[in-house]
Amino acid sequence: MASTPEVSADMLAPLTPDELRKIDAYWHACNYLSAGMIYLRANPLLREPLKPEHIKNRLLGHWGSDPGQSLIWVHLNRLIKKYDLNVMYISGPGHGAPATLANCYLEGHYSEIYPDKSRDEAGLLKFFQQFSFPGGIGSHCTPETPGSIHEGGELGYSISHAYGAAFDNPDLIVAVAVGDGEAESGPLATSWHSNKFLNPIRDGAVLPVLHLNGYKIANPTILARIPHEELEALLIGYGHKPYFVEGDDPPRMHQQMASTLEQCILEIRSLQQHARSTGDATRPRWPMIVLRSPKGWTGPKVVDGHKVEGSWRAHQVPVSDPATNKKDLKLVEDWLRSYKPEELFDTNGTLVPELQELAPSGMRRISANPHANGGLLRKDLELPDFRDYAVEVKAPAVLYAPPTDVLAHFLAEVMRRNMSSFRVFGPDETASNRLTAIYAASKKTWLAEYKPEDADGGELDVSGRVMEMLSEHTLEGWFEGYVLTGRHGFFSSYEAFIHIIDSMFNQHAKWLEKSKKETSWRAPVPSINILITSLVWRQDHNGFTHQDPGFLDVVTNKSRDIVRIYLPPDANCLLSVTDHCLRSREYVNVIVADKQNHLQYLNMDEAVTHCTKGIGIWDWASTDNGEEPDVVMACAGDIPTMESLAAVAILREHFHDLKIRFVNVVDLFRLMPEAEHPHGLSDRDFDSLFTTDKPVIFNFHSYPSLIHKLSYRRKNHDNLHVRGYKEKGNINTPLELAILNQIDRFDLAIDVIDRVPRLSSIGAHVKEWLKGQIIESINFAHAEGIDKDEIRNWKWPG
């Protein structure tokens, strides 16, 4: 680990009396706005005595962390101006938006985006009225908040988002306020290790500020209640050089923060300069700050005999009933007047000029930093022609190939062509998921200790662009921060464990929906692309714990304008789908494709056509010859496709005149009606594929209820019979697991016999044979540990 340079003391002179006066006044303005937006619906500058009718009917918001956060922001402003810094700010405390909003407004950028929130008394009133109010904005840093890429409604992701923003942004410093309640979350705890992946030559810097204000909603915080030396040791152990700013006296705290923050910035610049001038990317011990200040600092100290400032009672609304309680009303008025708004704002209600001068200008304002509106900086990927990586398919379902291995060669070339704007993320599974070909373009990022044996297949490199860490939370946080600042990526994970980021996916999808539909000033950002592999149906040795395809259910709960699910049946379809996803914007694209050898069905031209339609009939597997079918065999997913084809082959062998229509689904959302989904099937299109009165046997990769959910409005829904995972599994062979869940070829053929009326009287002997095949297959698997050769090497008979 590289040593941290010392900073010359003469560069860290304390603030002059005039600087201190102005910074303290600006900070007072931030605090006044933070409190005002919680309480006031009228009389925004207290030009008259505060009355009950000036108070909002519902008091919602979080005051506790705001003064500390504004202290950070105000002092960042000073250094941005002094050193012409490029700085983003991420607010980690859950509902600490008032501080961010106040600073955005005082910088003027808020009024530029929302002209009705003008920099005068009328605009300030609207600014106050919108906060935590119906038709307004939330109490956390929602997408409507300029300068934010991090909502904070769910805790734990501030540091990982910050590092994601800093990767490949060498000029950017991301200051991140980490709430001490947030610091107790699992995702936050793992994200401290992000500094082992930050390359000082090519990446920017992250400056964490651990904000110890002592309390969560109703409890003390752990890190605020452990000894100083224990906390310092913890942070040093995470690889940081911690500096402490502690106290409650504003002038003293301003001086401490001014000198400490400047020292950290100068150390960051020195570390970067050394690395970039020497080419030495040895991991530095990056500086960080521990800010210990009272919760609800500068607010009411005591309310109704209870301590408020410096206690959990300051977390949300410190004074709860000013509208009907005269004592509370006076407390709020005295509190707000303590900031002397008459000295901060002129007669028009505008921040006085000498304080306006403290904020940076243009895009150097934190609230206007273009990285926080990453679509402004987005550049499309330079993509190779995915067709060049095609598997040669001369006949359908006779050739086996591993789809993700095929995809990896395409992704490697994507990496080569976009070496500063594309990264691949995965939790220690890039090799396991057969994506190792990517390493030919770039290896795994690693700035921790190296050992000699790492050279033998370790694939580690300080300049690597494959991001691996055994924390799906941290990886997804990096990915989101990277994408929200305008870059591109690809995430792969075992299917069973992608659930770890369920709630992160939820939060990002909600962010995208707000951004896409309600904040026209936000430019479109690249999509999140998630490859789900190591699938439920091929967990031959890992067993029941690794068999869970339910992430798809989580995804379909989100807006159809934001999410997509693709189930490419073979490698060529996977290539086509991935190319489409990498070109898309403002989606979460979920691709389901296995790493094991699978049958290949379509040549590249056929695959492109099929994926473009999203759903289609495979004529070569159908026997209806364009006539009304007796049954529709539909499928989505690689194993369900193979088992469905094998069932069709069995039925064709035994019932020569049976009319079967074979339908394969790639884009799951195409099943939805057009009215619900812009690319869904119309009723007429649906009927042409699935008929209006014949049985449809749908063999599905995931839980059967999901297909019913997507298609329940269809005319033929009563005749739709879905087979899928039924939460039955163990250490099974692929066919045995399919049999347990009745998605296998034998059960599917039995299902057709039972549901096609004319087969019920003539199919009894075939049914008995099929049942015997099920028993025989299970017995063979338990005796030999594998499926029979004719199962493992099954091919379409043609």
C-alpha cells in the first residue's frame, strides 16, 4: 500500500474572520431552508410573526443529519472554487434530502431547472410548499433532485454508488456522506472494500465522510458508541487514513472542517499525481473524514422537557405540534429566527450577493455537475458486429454449444473497443459462468496484495476492467453508479443468488421510471444489463439451494416501460439479444441463458428475425402445416425448449396425424396485450399463435404463475396450461429435476394426450409407455449418477 503524502502546514491556514463569517452565514441559510421546508407553507422568510396557518398540516421530513451534511457541502464549495475541482456529492443518510435541496436552491441550479421555484420570496414559498407534500417531492434525494444519482430511500449503497461514479472518471472527486445508521447495513459494510478496486491512474477519487451524529430513528448508532481508538482501527483496517472533525461549536467546527477537508483534497491530488507521473498504481491509503456532530445540530435543544438536539428525537421532526400548540409554535419560530433570515435574504427574498459568491459557478456547482446527469455525458458503445461470433447451425437441434462461452468472445471485443466506458461485473463467477474469454481483452481489477501463484491463472491486473467481489450488493452499486454517470456495463450472476439484489433492482427501476417519465431534464442513461446464468435446471451438484428462478417474478412487478426479460433459447439468439440490450437506454434488461452445453436451433439470420419478433412459430418443429392445430406447444428458456422439442418428437412418432404448432418465446413481455405493453401481442396476434379454443401447453423456465399473470386477459386463457418450476429439487440429474417439476418430455407428452380429446381414447398405451420411461429414467439417474446417453445427447430427429 502506498504511503499517504504529508501536506505542507502553510497550505492549511485557518479561515480568516471574514471567510468564517460568510461561511457560517451560508451554512445558516442552508439550515434555515432545511427546517423551513419541513414546517412552512406560508410566510417563508418570517416577514411577519409565525402563525398556525403558516404551518403545514402534516409535518414530514428528516432534520437530524441536515446541518452536518450542509457543513460538508459548504466547505466543499470553498475548495471547488479554490482549486477548480470537479466534485459530486452523494447523500447517504436515508431521508437527508433537505440539506441537498437547500444547497441546490442556494446555488441557483434548482431555479434554472424549475423556474417556478425562483430565487425570490414567491419561488422560495413554492420550494417550501412542495417538500413532502402531495403532488410535490419526497424527503429523500429523488430523481427530481439536481446533482443526485442516489436516492437513499434504502440504506447501504452510498459508497458503492460513489465508487461506481469514480471509476474511469480521473478528474472526478465523489464526496459521500455516510450516515452512521446506514453504516450498520450489510451492503455498506462490504462497500468499504471498494478502495481495493480504485486505480489512482485512471479513476477518480472517493472521499467518504462518516457522519457520526449518534442516533438512528429511535436508537443510538453502533459506530458512534464505540471507543475512538476502536473506530479508528476499524477504518484503518478498511484501508483508509481517517481524519476526525468533532464538536458542536460552529466557529471551531468550521475551522476544523476547512483545514481537514483541504488536507484530504490535497492528499488525493498528491496521490493521483504521483501515480500518474510514475505509472505506479500501488493502492494508496486514501483519506477519509469522520464528522462527529450533534444530531439536529443548531435545532431546539429541549422540547417538553426532553432532550432533542443530540438525541434520536431530532431524527425527523423535532417539534411535532406547532399548528395547535402555542408553546411548540414559539419554539419553531425562535428556532427559525435564530438563523437570522433577514440578514441572509434581501427584500426580494434572494440570497444576498456576498453569500451567492461563495458557491461555484456553472457546471462546477455540485448541483449542476454533469456526472450527476450522466446521460449528458453518455456516448454510445462502439460495438462489433455480433453476427461475426455466430455458431454455425446447419440444421436445427443437432449441434451442442455453451451459449455464455460464445457470448464471452463478443463481450471481449466490446471491451477492447470501449476501454474507458465499459466494465463487466460479477461476484467471483466470471470463470464459473464461462465468460473467461473476456480476460483476453481485460483481466480482473485487483489492487490488493499479489502472490506469485496469482500469475498462474489468477487473471488479476491493476488495470483490469472485470469487477469481481463476493458481494452482489457492492457490484450492483458500482454498476448503478457507473451507468448513472453515463457509462455502460454487463453483470452476470448465478440465478439463485441474483435475489440478493432484489431490492436494489427495485430501487433502480423506480429511479429510472421517475427519470424517464417525470424529469425531462434528465438525459437518458445506458441500461443495466443482467445476465442470469448457472440456471435452476442445471444445478446438478449444488441442489435445492441453487434452484430458484424467482427473480423474474420480481422484475415483472415493475413498470413495463422500464424492464425487459429475455430468454434466448440458444447462443445465436443470446448474441442478438445482448447486442440489443447494450444499445438500449433506461431499461433494466434481464437475460436468462445457461452456461452448459445446449442444443442450437437457429442460424444467425433466423435468430435475428426471431429475437426481433420476440415470439414466433418454429415451422420445422410444427406439424400443423398452417392449419388449425390440435395443440400448441409453447416454451421459453433453454431446457424447456429442448424438453418441449423432445416431447414433440415423441408425439410425432406415435401420432402421425397430430397437428402441433410449436411456439418459442424470447421476449417475455411480448405475451402482454398491446394495451399494457407497447411491444406486446395484439389479441389477433395472440390468437394466431395460440388459437382461441385449443389446448396450449406452455413449458416455462420459471414459476408457472408468471405466465398466467402476463396472459390472464387472453381469450384462450382457460385452455392455457403452464409447466414450470414447482419448488421441487435436490441433487438431481437434469432430466430427473425436470421430471420432478413436470417440465420433462414424458410428462409434456402425457399432458398432450390428456388434453387433446381424440387422443384420450387412443393414447392409453403410449401413456403407459411414457410413465414407464419416467420411472426408468429416475432409476437410472439414481444408479449411475447421470442421465442415459440418449437423453444427454438427444438431437432433433429431423
